[in-house]
Amino acid sequence: MGELVLAAKVSHVPSLMLSETTGSPLRSAREGAVKSLRELGRRARERGVSTFVVFDTHWLSNFGYHVNGNARHCGTFTSHEAPQMVQDLAYDLPGDTALADAIAEEAAVDGLNVLAHKVASLGLEYGTIVPMHFMNSDGWARVVSVATPLFTSLEESRLLGEATYRAIVRSGERVALLASGSLSHRLWPNRKLGPEAWTSITSEFNRQVDLRVLELWQQRRYREFIGMLPDYAVKCNGEGGMADTIMLFAALGWDRFDGEAEQLCDYFPSSGSGQVNVEFHLGGRAAGRGRDAA
């Protein structure tokens, strides 16, 4: 029987990579975020994680749900939108074909059309590559990446999160589940993309709502957060409709989850969006997940 042993909301902004560049103005600005990603990787290794499943809001799909089920993820990545930040980044990570297939099979039970692909030329997007660079750089754990459809609903994303949890249980793996994406996600327009844009937020409203969300998480008021999530995703320009967060909470038990939310770095803006790394500890009640929920 498989087990979910780590769950987290993580940032994947490309400016994290500049923290490794000597002389970069963002080296100190991103230090806390980078350290917290590395700490999550250390915790995952310590807990015997065998596979990372990443809900990737930067792998956006116009046509349905997709899972990268390759047996190995190997390539060199340059971001098409920010090649000055993520350039020639090599990755070589083992995949988990069986778990990818299980996610698609469990989703089909709920009527979702989810395709698990084994296509060597299907590379990873930076919503998976960047967190893995800091958490799993030497490929000690396998990786499954899950795309985010643009034309979907909260209910469909919730069903896929529940299906992912069921697939984890039947897999026999020890899994770390990552929701890879921002909090609010209103980016600066091109004409305002000066140096200060990388460390400032576009909307004070978005910042205040993000901070309120973090308060609710820290107070374990998840039922209230779930209640505001549909409006939050729309009014604060959620990346990929905040599908990563929806799927994560669905896997945790939705509004029945009551584990501790540990904020691992300060909230920080990037290109106008709101970012953070938070672990959701699994000691809280999360019974009744999925189709068998009471």
C-alpha cells in the first residue's frame, strides 16, 4: 500500500535560478525561497520518498488532462518566455510509469479523460524542472508531472486530485505531492518590466488576499479557504486557475484536512505575482478522501 508522506505548495518562478548566478541582484532576494525548497527536498529524502508527483501550472494544456509517464525525463531546458533566467538547464530524472498510469486509470473511474504519455520527446516544463533542481537535482527520486488544462472546472480538478490520492495508495510508493504555482498571479505588463518588477507585486488587493490566505492556512481554517477558493482563483488571477492548489487540497481531503501549514519562507513577489513555499503536515485528520467520503 502506498502512502502520501509529504505535501507542499511550492514556487517555480524562473528568477529562482538567478539565485545561483554570481552577481545577480536576485541572489539574496531569492535566498529564503531556495533554502526552503532544498529543505523540502531534504525532508522528502529523510522520509523515504520514492516519487514526486508535481501538479505543474506551467504545463498548460488546451486539450484535457495529461500526465508525463516517461520512464526517464532527460533533456536540456531553456524557457521560451524567460531564456535569460532559465537557459540550458540540464535535467536527468527517473520517471514512474506505473504511477502515471494509475493516476489516469483512477481518473477514468470518475469520468475524466486523462492521458498518461510515454513519449521520449515530451520534456518537462519549468514548473516541474525548477523545484526538482533544488529538491531532487541528482535524481534520487522518481518524478511524475501532471499538466493543468486551461478549459476545466474546479470540480474536475478536485476529482483529479482525489484520483491522484487513490493512485498513490494503490501504488506502493512513498510519494511527495507538490502544487507548483503561485498564489496570486497578475503579472506586470511589458512596459513596466524594469529591474524592480522582479521583486514587486502588481496589486495591493492581491497581496492582501494572499496574506489572508496564508493566515487561514496557519490557523488551519481550511474550510473557510475552500469556500473562498473559487473567487480567489478568479479575482486574484490564479495561475492555471489555481488548479494545482485545488488538486493538492483534494488529495489532502478537501475541507476535512486539518494538518499544520508550515510556512517555510517569507511571502515574496515575483514579476507581480505572489509566491511562497508551504508544507502541509499530514498528521491532521484527512479521512474520507475521494469517492468514499462520508
